[in-house]
Amino acid sequence: MDSETKRYRTGDREVVLDITRDCAEWVAERGDGLLHVFVPHATAGIAILETGAGSDDDLLAALGDLLPADDRWRHRHGSRGHGRSHVMPALVPPYATVPVLGGRLALGTWQSVCLVDLNVDNPDREVRLSFLRSV
């Protein structure tokens, strides 16, 4: 298995960051297999969704409705509502697996691989890409 860590700066705002291009470049020329994308953080997730047509903003709005940034959370260190960031990975898991065929991601036409980060207290993220070659 091949594996590499990529670093991203998500800043001080909630974000759905499209990392599809990095994933596609990383698997190019690797043949057939599986790409596993994993974010080793307790407050971030990986989602596969359409971006650029409003779905990324809709996801943030839906997470805001489900997990409001208020004082209801028992986990209270960090900014107001920080505890919701620790609950989010139960809804947007910290991983996704994508088939790779002929060195190309086998995503649907409008699908993108995205890093989802609600944690405004930690602007630096790592994403581990791992490739399991088919035999």
C-alpha cells in the first residue's frame, strides 16, 4: 500500500474544501485499486458531493441546522459551539474510499472529494491518501 499525507489550510471559517484534483493527481498512473482518504482529526470529515453549484454551501447550512454553534455542547474548550465540531464526524465521517480504474478516480460526473471542517480554532489540516493496488 502506498500512503502520503497532504496538508491543507482551512482558515478561520467553516469550509467544504474540494481536494479532488490532489486525489486525482496522486492516483494518476497507479493503475487499478482503491483510494482511501482519511483525515486524522477529531473535528473534520471527508464528504463526496457536488461542489460549485451550491451543494457545498447547502452542506454547511444543514450542518449548521443540525449542529448549531451555541452553548448547548458539553465539550466547551475553544470557540463558542466548538463541541459541535467533535460531533460532526459522526455525520460526516473522517474517511471515504473511491475506486480507481486505470489511474483515474471512478467518481460520478458531479462528484468531488471534499474536506469538511467546522472547527474555526484549527486552521491546519492533514489528509492521508492511501492507495491499495488491486492484484
